[in-house]
Amino acid sequence: MNLHSRSKSSITSTILVLLAIVFIFGGFAAARLEAAPTAATAAAPTAAESKTIKDFSRFLGYAMGKRFGSQGMILDAEAFGAALKAGLNNEAEPFKAEDLGKIQADYSAYLDKLAAGENGDKIKENDAFLKAQAQKIGWHKTNSGIVYRIEKQGADPKPTAESTVKVHYVGSLIDGTVFNDSKKMGGPFDFKLDQVVAGWTEALQLIGAGGVIDMYLPPELGYGSRAQGEIPAYSILHFQIEVLEVK
């Protein structure tokens, strides 16, 4: 699990995948075209070369489609193809750059709506679990929904959102499955609190160096609707964290 990033929307993840594919295959092509003639002076491809271009185009298109499908993307293939053709021909962009942020946000909200509908039972189970856990002796709940117990307060000053903390931690799912254990991974590790999942940013400001906290993060303060490695979508994340140093 990568704690060094806040929870990202589905659209951000898929855009990163697209960029990776573009750079990989763009680099592949560029490395072979450096010494080639320009488009204006290049000879028309032979019949065999045209077939090669079509074969590679099919391969690339299928690979991109499979990858996007595995990421849960829903695309209009006709619109995608038309925009791809426009880009290859260096035509004007089919959208305004200033609209891109809203387009991404709207698409992300659409995917999240679909995911929430498919995971309705799990969301209800999560709510029931957190409610029951918060009612146990010694446990508390923040306004944002973190259910926690401070096992050791630690020393002042407490970290801020801009602080860096050195920690040992164990992360698990509520069924007991451990997905991270810093001691087994060669820790302790340093984390800048404004660059980790939102639940860590908030909760670790409750304790100082030497402090220990046991906490359950609701999905929206962890990875939300995105699966993350062995962590399914809409998972409550359980962390036991010891803060060794505040920087």
C-alpha cells in the first residue's frame, strides 16, 4: 500500500495509466523515428508496411482498451477514436483546456456513483462496524469519522499537517488481513503528513513523539472507491501506529 499519496479519484488513476502508456509507446516510436524522414518527405508505405502499421495499431488499441477496462473506465469508443485521430493529425483540441478540470471531476463523480451503488451492502456494513467500535470503552470518534483509541499520548509538541513523522505501524483490514507491517519491511519510515492518506494526516496530530494510536479509518479517509493492491474498494483501514519522532 502506498501511504505517500492522498486518496485519488478514479479518473486521476486512469489518466496516470494513460500517460504511462503514451510515454511507453511514444518513446518506443520516437526512438525509431529519430533518423527517419519527416512526414512531408517520407515515401508512402508499401502494402506490407501499411499492414504492419495496421497490425501495430490494433495491438496498441486493444492493449489500451484492456488496460482501461481493467481500471473500471467507461468510455465512448467512437468519441475516443475521433479524438485520437484528431490528435494524430495535430488538429485542434476537441475541448477547451479550462474545461478539463470540470470534465475530470464530473467523470470521477460518475464512476464513484456507480461504485457506490455496486458496494451498497459493504458501505452499510462499514457504517455498522464503525458505530459499534466507537461505542466500546476507551474508543472515540472524530467528526470526520475516524474511530480511535490513544494507547500512549506521547510528548509535546504534537505534529501539524506540515510535519514529518517517523513511525512504526501495522496496517490491516477488519478481517485481520495484514497488508503492511513496517518492522517486517525494514522500517521505521518517515512520512510527511500532508502527503499521506487523509486519515493519517488528521489522526497523527492527536499524539506526539512516543505516542501510540490504534485507529480505524472509514473508506473516504483512506482509499475510498479505489482498490489498492490487496485492499478492496470501500475498505475500512485499521492502523496501529507508534510515532517515534516528529520533525
